[in-house]
Amino acid sequence: MDLRITKTRTAVKNAFLELRSEKPVEKITVKELSTVANINKATFYLHYKDIYDLSETLERELICECLNSVPNTYDIFENVSSFVRSLSDTVIANEERIKILFSGSRSNSFAELFIDELYKLIGELFPEYTPSLEDRMKMTFLVEGTYHTFFKYSEHGIDKVLELLEELSSGTIVSIRK
């Protein structure tokens, strides 16, 4: 990729994260973001349709980054505990960005985007697997519950929270794979 494009996208991303840490996505304007990123509005529109497109792009990138950093992704069905522990480690490492990007009106988008990206990954690893409606409901329950439980209770001791989440996740994922 062209170095200028990379620099522009990095500037936009950093400016967005800075602004997003201070205010909801609905209050960020392209003009304001362009000023902080030191670009003009036309340049912004060369890369993104609007602020929401930028927000979702950064959210998906973060989720993919988290999923791709799990060393043995095939463990999702074979060794659920290992998968959940590895995924938890990467979520902890990216906790601040997750809290910034998925706060306010965007908090509910985490599960939807995460499940989309997770099923893409599962499809690559297990092409013969087609999730049933029941499997999708279980995965939604698992991801939504894990996400909210993790961020609500992690201040009470991360190891205790992770232990419980691993236990609950193992039972749910095993029932999905059957």
C-alpha cells in the first residue's frame, strides 16, 4: 500500500480514537476529525463514506486483530479452554481500545461484529460446518454474555472471571459442535 495512504489512515484512526475517547460517535463530525488528523474533508471521504463507516471499519479491524492473534484458532472446537484463554489474553491487551470503540450506542455492535468475524474464521477452518439457527443463538448468547460479564466484573479479579467464562464457554461451544 502507498505510504501516503498508510499515513493518512493512521492519522485518521488516531484522531478518531482520541475524539471517541472523549465523546460518543454521534457527536464526532468529519470536519472536527479532519482538523485533528490534519487532513482535509475530501481526503477523509476518499477513504470512508462517513464517521459510522470509519467506526465500523476500526471495530472490525480490532476484532479481526484479536481473533488473528489467537495462536491455535482451530482450538475453538477442540480445546475450548485454550481458545477462550488465548482470546481473553488478547482482549485484555486491547481492553482500552475495545472500551473506546464499543462504548455508548456502539456497545451492542461488538457481539454482532464479533460473531460475523468468528463465523468467517470458523468457515475457513471447518468448511463443512454450517451453523444452525440454534447454533447461532447459542453463539450470540455466549458472545454477548461473555463480553458484558468480562467488562462488568473484571475489576473484581480477572482470573476468577476468566475461570468462570472458560467453564461456561466450554459447555456452550461443545453443544454447538455436536
